[in-house]
Amino acid sequence: MEKSLSDIITIYAEATPNPDSMKFVANKMLLPNDSADFRSSERAAEGGALVKTLFEMPFVKGVFIMNNFVSITKNEDYEWFDLIPDLRNFFTEWLEQDKEIVNVKVSFTPDQETEIERKIRQLLEDHVRPAVEMDGGAIDFKSFKEGVVTVQMKGSCSGCPSSTMTLKAGIENLLKRMVPEVIAVEAESA
């Protein structure tokens, strides 16, 4: 049976601000309404076959899956130039065989949020998340206590040298300007 154009899987690699992370983008949705972040091989089995197989590769330090991309964080002993062709082929074959992408629990938003928490979450969703996703990562709202917003940076943003600058110069300034009750933004480690 001949494949139609919509059946052809394409994968391209895209650099992120984190030099140790690369974003592999597919022409199909992988995890449309959630994200999955694995920062250790010990947690890889929770993620299912794809994540487990990736962590069996000697250079993989982290795997983040969201929407139509997978961000890989590599060990600094390896060069992307050597890894990209093999990873593109690996992802293409995996998707062509329609194998499981990830096994994740559905995240949920607490329904007893305050009005300020709702506003913060909406600002993060509308203004911050798209930019962070373009860089191969994600940001999750964790809490708002005594004027301090706590977020979690995931994917290529986790441990990225420029994420602290993004957090303080970008996100903190936006939230302080739009929500006067915010005095600081801090990142929680994954």
C-alpha cells in the first residue's frame, strides 16, 4: 500500500538556548495536552518504551516530550553534529512504526485557585509558555505564596544557562507588571 503525504513522517532538529539540549520536531502530535519530563534514567521506565530506549543511549541525560517535539539533553562529552542524524532516523522509524510515545499520568489544575493564581496561570499560559516551548521546554505554575510565584522549568529549560535570566528578566518582570501582588518569581528544581 502506498503512503499518502500525510503518512510520511518528517523530523527536524532545532537548536535551543541550552547548548546541551536539542529539540526534535515531528510533523505529527506526540503529546498534545500535556508534557512529560524525565531527568534521570531511574525515572525512564515510568515514561514508557520510548523514554526507556532513549535513556539506554549513552549520551542521553534528559528527555522532555510535549506537543510535536522531543527535547533531548545530552552528556557534554558528545557533540550534536555526531548525534543528530542517528536521532532523526530513530524518531522517524519509531513514529512510522506507530509505537507508544509516552506513558504519563494526566496532570490536573486545582479547582480551588484564588483569582490571583488564575491570573498568574493565564499569563504564563498565554505569554510565557509559547516562547518557552519554542526553545524546547515548558514552564509549569506550582504555587503563589506571600508574593512569591514558584514555577518549574522543564525540558531544555531545565538547567539551561539562560533560564535564570529568562526567569528574572522576562517572567518576573511580566508578572510584577500585570499582577501587583507578585514580588518575586523562583524556579523549583525538577
